[in-house]
Amino acid sequence: MTLRADGRGAAQLRDITITRGWSAQAEGSALIEFGNTRVLCTASFTEGVPRWLKGEGTGWVTAEYAMLPRATNTRNSRESVKGKLSGRTHEISRLIGRSLRAVVDTKELGENTIVLDCDVLQADGGTRTAAITGAYVALAEAVEWARSQGILKPNAKVLSDSVAAISVGIIDGTPMLDLPYEEDSRAETDMNVVVTGSGDFVEVQGTAEGVPFKREELDSLLDLALIGTTELAQIQRDTLRAGK
Amino acid sequence: MTLRADGRGAAQLRDITITRGWSAQAEGSALIEFGNTRVLCTASFTEGVPRWLKGEGTGWVTAEYAMLPRATNTRNSRESVKGKLSGRTHEISRLIGRSLRAVVDTKELGENTIVLDCDVLQADGGTRTAAITGAYVALAEAVEWARSQGILKPNAKVLSDSVAAISVGIIDGTPMLDLPYEEDSRAETDMNVVVTGSGDFVEVQGTAEGVPFKREELDSLLDLALIGTTELAQIQRDTLRAGK
Amino acid sequence: MTLRADGRGAAQLRDITITRGWSAQAEGSALIEFGNTRVLCTASFTEGVPRWLKGEGTGWVTAEYAMLPRATNTRNSRESVKGKLSGRTHEISRLIGRSLRAVVDTKELGENTIVLDCDVLQADGGTRTAAITGAYVALAEAVEWARSQGILKPNAKVLSDSVAAISVGIIDGTPMLDLPYEEDSRAETDMNVVVTGSGDFVEVQGTAEGVPFKREELDSLLDLALIGTTELAQIQRDTLRAGK
Amino acid sequence: MTLRADGRGAAQLRDITITRGWSAQAEGSALIEFGNTRVLCTASFTEGVPRWLKGEGTGWVTAEYAMLPRATNTRNSRESVKGKLSGRTHEISRLIGRSLRAVVDTKELGENTIVLDCDVLQADGGTRTAAITGAYVALAEAVEWARSQGILKPNAKVLSDSVAAISVGIIDGTPMLDLPYEEDSRAETDMNVVVTGSGDFVEVQGTAEGVPFKREELDSLLDLALIGTTELAQIQRDTLRAGK
Amino acid sequence: MTLRADGRGAAQLRDITITRGWSAQAEGSALIEFGNTRVLCTASFTEGVPRWLKGEGTGWVTAEYAMLPRATNTRNSRESVKGKLSGRTHEISRLIGRSLRAVVDTKELGENTIVLDCDVLQADGGTRTAAITGAYVALAEAVEWARSQGILKPNAKVLSDSVAAISVGIIDGTPMLDLPYEEDSRAETDMNVVVTGSGDFVEVQGTAEGVPFKREELDSLLDLALIGTTELAQIQRDTLRAGK
Amino acid sequence: MTLRADGRGAAQLRDITITRGWSAQAEGSALIEFGNTRVLCTASFTEGVPRWLKGEGTGWVTAEYAMLPRATNTRNSRESVKGKLSGRTHEISRLIGRSLRAVVDTKELGENTIVLDCDVLQADGGTRTAAITGAYVALAEAVEWARSQGILKPNAKVLSDSVAAISVGIIDGTPMLDLPYEEDSRAETDMNVVVTGSGDFVEVQGTAEGVPFKREELDSLLDLALIGTTELAQIQRDTLRAGK
């Protein structure tokens, strides 16, 4: 009996593809796909830090998330035309930044800045989790690049671990992994979980969309999320090992 | 042995005060204090709904959060002067709105709108959790008012439950409840938990500030949070029973 | 025969309350009430001056006025959400700043800045005059604080006088003092007068709302205003003498 | 003995020129000069009123004031480029609008709107008073135009009086009329007075720039202002009588 | 002797690739590449027109151009974060819209709207000409889609011709076709030419970057441009004939 | 047989008037009229350059274009009130700046900045071409002024040539010079041409408004434009020779 429209089992990820080095311009980049969701992640490495960090001897990592106007099923107005960012954009940009900083040793980075741009080219649910997972690969590429340029020392241990993220939710009473848009929009509870390669939590954000959720439901969602992030961590490792 | 600067035990809330009917103008209002944190919550009840909801027969509940420029230890620029809201303001406003909608039956509300304004007059950590807890009281007052005015039917069951929120965090390895600013700023992990009067979860937002956290830590933080929200729910009940 | 809805005589102020030290965070603060009008005034003292004043050896005093969205009878949109200040907000902020600077000796202040924030928590007419009157108390507290910290010399004569403000207007042909919203909205002529403790004028702003006014009317309004500001100056003195 | 740089007596206006019909496009227009101050005033008459006035049977008159970037001695950034209006621009626009509405019977205007645009082409003090004085002429032209087009009835008494404005100030202890920039910038007290053709007050705005001012000073400034506005009213009458 | 860094002849285009149907969400889409320049063009077809066109019986076609922050060699700030569009973005968006409208019969389109979004994923010169050329393909797809859906009649002749664009410039005295960034930045004269499939001009925009240009130079640039647009028109035809 | 509403021949300019030194404040200024189109051009000369040019030893010339709200037949909202510049304003400002820089030797200018402000006081077609033509005169005046002040050396050759601009278009199949609004709005093709005093091209911007245009039409429009700019160059020379 198939539970899901796309034939997946409850604990199964969508097809995950990570294309390294998609951009010829950026110091690091990855085009990541979670099924039909496609996010272009670039990492811009620049020497120097924002003014408020100068002289501290530590670096800075930040992120910006955005969606192309026609990434979704109906067109959204551009935030640049409206002249302001939505709360959603702000919220996700901050989440991505925090998630990556959790695995960065800014002392080892020295007074350098890495900006991660995560632009959703096509959206079908899970854009923020794809963005975090892809941004880590772009970040790792940029660190590698800086090492190859002699900007970072060969043994600088900038990244303490890898980081990946996945969405989980309860649909018709059943906890499910990696929700596409159709499932996400009718989930009773929706959770985004950010986990390191070692399996520790960086962020847990669970929201009751309709009915409040019970402690047991929370527990089974976390179990499911860990299955997904373990798999994603492996794909990240394989991708980075394979080279561009 | 005292663990905390203010002499509290790890599982103890700060002094909580809720002053109902603080505003002579709003349909509902509460000045809530979590220790030195003071938030003025008002509920504005208006007939009619935003254009996109017209004719659906359901109501709308939304929230806006803001901080006075000198609520904090050093002055922040006004967002109205800067001409845009920060990501933080957006994020918290959305959280408060979602939290309250989780206990509102918008069908029962009919085509009416309630806007919750949560203005932080003084900030000492936990402003978002105080805002949610106080906004619920203002919301309940506004619903009562609408019933007394005959705008809502006497038996309209608009509120399905109460809702309250608290922060928890790990400080020097120890999980603690209801963090003031000083603790919050040095917590390793920081979590905001929104819980209904029945003890179910509405939102769980946990963030590793430095080191990623383990499943067991997450569990003990959730335990602690439930102690706090159970107590807050009781205070809300007492406050509402007491009348203005 | 009672002329006014609240039973006051034409030359009588509403109940005036000034609560010093309302804020635990600011260097100076006062919660001022003119009847139902409540304004929270905080004074933020910082060392240093804006760039354009550097090296001049003089200080800077400025003010910002704002109203909570539900301070009034119906809710107003937040200026931070709209992304711009209204003309009214600009106008009143500038008036408060000018009024306070009229009694400040910026040479004696040295290269320090004091920002007065006047946030209207509840509005019932006369918010700008309450703001000026309360801001003076917060300002005096902040100067006292700086003296106690040794930032200002013990004998620095920063304040040359006190300053207070009141509204007057002609209602149904009769000049009246300190108009609540209901009177203000039907006044034929409306005047705000800012006066020093010594009884000299700092600002006189009179506006014909409907019919232009005669020289004699102007004169009698000024007479009335001076009665009010004399009383306010006494309340300010008493409040400051009493200590926090 | 000459008191003033330009050889005028204390109670003497600068050369005043009003050129009617300067614009070929607007329903009413006047280029007004107070010495080197030049303001282009246009009146745009449109049928209909803003949404909030519809169906009330009354019209609307409003004004916008602006300054060309190089109207002054050094160039100012454009407000359109900065993306926001300064407080000063807001304040003056509102003053002009109020001043004109004081002599307009909006019932007689019917559901029509007149927008006065006052653009300062060259600035040398007194731009707001020149703007009010010139805007009245443009307004009178636009009313005349609407009558000639049959939009207003031949006997519609839209304008109940004329209105003009002048600045006065105390310089080196002497009250003076119609201050150019050089005088304005060193005046101890500065007042703008708006007066009808019949000699009644519409607005009185006096500001102590340095030392607070006494009641007698206020009185002598008002005397002086009335000399100026009486003369301006005569020039307005002559200009309008002369036709385009 | 090779004239150009990439080995091309002066009258030779870079490798041109057009991938139809790149987006699963939009009614029409094309990823177009001019060498390293990559632009994602989507066409959003919606029934109805902007308010100012309602009831005219004609449709509307418009375009928006934007660049990802790291499309270029160094990162640019996002326009959505800065809160305003640059003049360059405005200018190019308007150019694309005008170019496409030149081949659209809005009567045949009926009261429908097509928005073309051209997002530069990677930039290496000629982004606006690639955008126009790709947007035409997306537009043609969207028209085809609307016909297949029965929104447009089978014989509606919405597109009167095709349209493509190319850049030309004089580099070291030699006119050259299709400039990559490196050439564009040192061109003496730079021209963008928009041409229909029939070889008529839609837009000619020539700019002297340093030295003004002569009539003969203008003529030889136009000759060169026509070689390029003829070839692009053929590629567009082939792409559309091939189907998705 | 008269072809044009105003009785002009197809190759005839409207009445052109340039009033030098219109502004008493700016270093250079000209009020230019092309028939009913009136543009006030001022040149602001300041020592120093924008930060990004410091230490390069070269100057900077830039321009800003704007239109008064009632320059046109119906009133437009102010861009300062809307809080953003339209694409059209941006586009024209950039065109004026580029056109003037084409005849400026920034090395000879030294580290000085000249800002040209072109404010349309009355609009009847051709405002951008009038602005360029008038701005050149203001620019020449400002250079002269700087030389007279000893800021520029007596022999500094800042201006390599003059520059002027004109519009041409095809109306009812006939190419015509210098289009007023009525003609411009029904032109099939519309072109703005910027030409130096020596007759070389600085900018050529041709746009098909309806039907794409042929190479022969482009050629005849360019011929016509050169007739116009030759005449304008002569008027500029005469005006500058005549002195203020």
C-alpha cells in the first residue's frame, strides 16, 4: 500500500542530487535538488570582516535566502520590487546562517568573511532544508579554495563537522520524512531539524499547524529526522570526496 | 548552594505579574511582567476581515511585536526611523500570531479580526515568551468583550484552550527555566516552548548557540519547559477568573 | 454650572502624575499622566556626539516621539510596518527636541549626547505637551546621573531652567486649559505653548481649526497657558526634589 | 542709520513680485518672489475627492512643498533619491495646507480636489511664507478657472477671504519683518504668522532659537507681522484684479 | 592571427544554448546561455489584466530583470536587501518589456497578462541581450500553452514575429560581435541591438564609452549586429520547432 | 501644406531659448526652453570626489533629472512622496550623466565634482534632450567659474567639445525633428540622439513604439537629428559667448 503520492515510504528521502561547482564565478557553489526543489548555493569568500568584528581575530559567516518570483506554482512579486524582505525570507536567512556557524570555528577562519547565497530556482517544499544542506557543500568548497590559495593555512580546521537539514511532518496521523509542497501544505505538524554529521542537534523548529502535538509525536518526528540527516550527511561526504 | 544570580532554583520561574485591563482604549489588554521584563499586550477587535478572507465566514487573528528603543540596556534605533523591520521583529511577530491561532477557532470567531500588539516596555530576557503569555490574556478579554457587546454569540467557543510560553536553556551544563538576559546571553542552548493549557506543544524552537546539543539535553529542556508553562497556565486562569 | 465633561473649570489642569525612575534601564525616565494620557519618557545618556559635532566641545540633545498602535480609540498602523514616519510624528519629535534644547547649555554638557524617547502608551489629547513636560524630568534625571558618575563635573550647569508645555483652545467661544481628545477635536482654535520655569516662551503654536482667531483671543489663550505651565513647573520641581 | 544688510527698515518687506499664470499646464499658477526667494506655486483642480471623503458633498484642498536641490547655497540631496521626506518638508506642507483650508469653504467647493504644489526654485529665507502667499493666488486662479468651465456654479463662494504669511524675528534685540536667510540664521526668536485679508490669525508659530522670549517681544512681533500681511493682502488683490 | 581571447572571429557569436522547459512550474521557460552568461527566463501567464487596462479587450506583456548576487566575479548586494532597484535594473527591465511587446499583438492576446522574469544566474557580458533572446522563447511557450489550454483560440496570432538581441562594440578600433565581460569593459563604443526575425529594428542603443563615434562606425556596428540576430533567430526557430 | 500642428517644417526645431545664470546660488545654471518645454539646469561644483575615486587624481560629473508634479497636463505624484524613483527618472538621469561625461576630461577636472540638476518646470516633449542641451551650458559656466576662482588652472582643458541632443521620430510615415508631446505620443518610431559639437555621436537610442523600423528609416532619422544638433551647438556657442 502506497502512502505517498510519489510512491515513497514514510521514512524515505526524495531523490537528492548535489552538483558541485555549478558556478564559474563563486569560490564555492552547489546546485542542490530535493526532488523538484532546486536551490543554487554559492559561497563568496572575501578577506576582511564587517567593521564591528575588526581586530577580533575571528571570521564571519552569514547567509541570504531568496526565491525567484516564478519558483512556485503561481508568481510572487519580487521583494526587490516591493522594496522590503518578507518575514519568511528574514527568518530563513537567519536560520541558514546560524546553522552553518554552528559547525564553523571562526577563530580558525581568521579575519575572513564567507557569505552563503541560497537562491531557490524551483520550489516544491523543503527549500530551507535543501538550502542548508547545499550551503554546507558550497561552504566546504570555499574553505578548500581558500586553503589552496594560501589564504588559510593548510591545517586550519575551519569546519568542526558537517551540517544538514530535513523537514518532517505528521500527515493524516502518520509521521513522514522530507515533505514536498503538497504534503507540507496539509501537514498537521511540521518540523525542520538541523543536525550535524555526528548526529547532534543544531536547530529544532516544530510548529503545530492545526492541532497541538503530543510529546510522543515530537519524539517520533525527531527519530525520523535523524534517519534523513544521516543519509544527507553521507551524500555530502560522497559529493565532497568526489571533487568538482 | 545557589546556582543563579537572582537566587532562583533551576526549575523556578521569575516573579510573574499580569495586570489585566491596563489600557482604557483597547478591547482587551494586559501588562505582563516576567521579573524585569515588561510587555504591554493589547487586543484590538474589529468587525470584518482582510480582503483575502472575505466571504469565507472565518475570522483572523494576527500579532505585532516591537520593542521601545530604550527597553534595553543601551538604546536601539527605532525601526520606524530606520524604515524597516528587523528579521528578529518579523520572526517574533509571526511566532506570536501562530501561537495564538493554535487555540482560536476562527469559524467561531466569525468574520472578525483581532490584532494583538505586544510592545516591550522593558526587556530582560524572555520578551517573546512573556508576549505570548500576556497576549493570550488580552485575547481572552477581547473575546469576552465581544460577547458582552453581542458581536459574538454567548456560546461562541472561540478559544479552544489557553496558551503560554517559556524559555529554557543550558547554562554551564545545567538546564534552567525562564532565562533573564544575563543567562540567555551565555546559554549554550536556548529553547522557546509554546504549550497549551492541556500540555500539548504548539511550537518548539531550540537553537544551539555554541555546541550542538544531544537528544537527552533536548528531552530535559522540554521537561523543564512543561513545568513552567503549567504554572503560567494556572496564573492565566487565576488572572482571568479574578476579572479586571 | 459645569462647563466641561470632566467637571473641570476652564483654567484647571487635569490630574497630573509624574512617576520618576519608571525604567530600570535608562539613565533618566518618567511616566507622565495628564488625565488618561500616559507618556513614557526615557533619557539615554551616551558619551560622544554625532559626527558633525565632533571636536566642537558641545553636546547634543534630541528627541523622538511615537505612539503605540493602540494608544488611541481605534488602532493605527505601526509606522515601523509602514516603513515611514508620518508628518505628525516628525513635527512633534522636532518640537520636543527644540523645547528641551532651549533650556540646555550644550557647552556645559560637553561632548555628550542625550536622546529623549517619548512613547505614548495611552492617548487622550495633549500627548505632545505631556511629552515635553515629562521629558524634562527624564532629562534632569539623566544629568543628575551623569554628575553622580563623574561624567559631568559636580558644578556643570547643564540646565539653565526647567521647561513645560500645555495645550489651550477655544471651545464654544470659551478659552480652556489642557484639552482632552474630545475637546481638542471640536476646538475652534488650538494652541500649544511651551514655557520655561521663569515664565518665558519657548514655543507658541496656534492654529485656527475653523474660523481664524482675533488678537484678543490669542491674548486670553496665552494668559491661560501661563497658568497651566506655572503649575506644571511646580509639579516638576516637587517631583525632582522628592527623588526616585 | 541702516539697520539691515539690504538697506531696508525694520518694518519693510523685501521686493515682492507675483507672476500669475506662469504655467501653461496648471489650472492655477503663480511664480512668487520675496527678494531672492522664488517659489513656483501651481494649483491642480480635479473633479472627485479622496476615497475617505466620498459622498460627503465637500471638497478637499491640500498642499505639497519641496525645494530643488540647488535652491540653496550648497546643494542638498534630493528627497526622492533619499527615498523619504524630511521632517521639515512634512511640516511645511502641512502648514500650507492648513493655512489655505482656513479660507476655503469646502461645501461650496463640492466634491472637487485642489492640490497646491509649492516648489522652491531659489531660497533666501521665508520660503514657507512666500509659498502660502503665492499658493493663495494659484488657488484663486484655479477656482476662477473651474467657474469659467462650469464645474463650479457662477456664485459658488469657495473662498471666504484671502490669506498671506510673513516671517518676523528678533535680531540683535530688534524685531524685524521678512527675514532673508542671513538674518533668519542669526535671529534669537523666529516667528511665522499666517493672517487673513481681514486681519485675523490663521497660524502663529514662534520659536526661541536661543534665549526664551518675553510676552512683550511676542506682542511687538505680532504687530510687525500684521504690517507685512496687510501689505501682502493688497498685492494679492492687485495681482488677481490685473488678470493673467 | 587570433583577435579575441576566446579565439572567436570578430563576427562570430559565442556558443549559444537554449534549454526549453527548464522550469516545471512556469507556463513557459528557457535557460539561455551566451558562452558563460546564463539567464533563466520564465513566462507567467495569468488571466486578467492590470486595473488600468480592464475592459479594453487587450492584453499586457511586461518583464523583470534581475541578477543573483554572486552571478558576477565579486558579490553584489541584493536589491531586495537594499530595498530599492538600481537604475540599471529598471532600465533593462523596461528594455526587455518593450522589445517583446514589439512582436506581440495585444488584441489577439485578449485580456490576459504575461510576465517575463529574466534572472541572471551567471554573468559574463551580454546579459540583457541573452535575456531578450531567451524571453522570446519562454513567451512563445506560454502562448502555445494558453492555446493548448483553450485560453487562447487555436488561430490567435499573438506573436507577429520573433525577436532577438545582441551586443556589438568597437574594441581597439575593430567592430566585434557579442562581447563577453572582458571585452565589454574596454569597448570604446558599445551597442545593443534588438531585431525581429524579419530583420527590422526594435531598439538601437549605442553609447560612446570614451570617444564619440562616427557615422561609419555606427553603420558597421549595425551590419555586425544583423549577422548576429539573424543567427539567433534561426536558433530560436530550431529550439521552438524541436519542442520541449 | 502644413505638416505639423505648430506650423513647423519636418526639419525645423521649435523656438529654442537658453537663459544663462538663471540661478543666483549655483556655480552654473541655465533655463532652457524647447517651445513649451522648460528645464532648469544647475551645475554644482564642489571640491573633492566620491570616496571610491579618492586619490585617483580625476574628477566626477553626474546628473539628476526630475519633473515637477504639475509640469505635465495632469498632475503626477511626487517621487519623494512615493519614496522611490521611477525607472524613467533613473534612465534619463543616467543618460544625461553619460552624455556630459563624453565631453569632459576628468583628468583636467582634477579631484572635483560637478553635479548637474535638471528639473523640468514645464513639459511638452523632448525634456531629456532639452536637459542635456541646457546642462552643457550650466556645466560650461561652472567650469568657467572654477577657473575664475583659481580652483582650476587657467589653461585646464576640461571640456573637449560641446554636446547637445534632440529627438526625432516617424509620424504618419514622415521623419520629423524635435517632437512636442502631441507628436511624440503618436510617433511610430522615436529616437533620441546625442551629438558633439564636432558632429560625432555620443548616444543613439531608437525605439519602435509600434511597428519595427527599417534600416533606411533609421538612416533618415539620423540625418534629421544631425540637422537639429548642429543648430543647437550653434545656439550653445552663441549663448556662452554672450556671457551672463
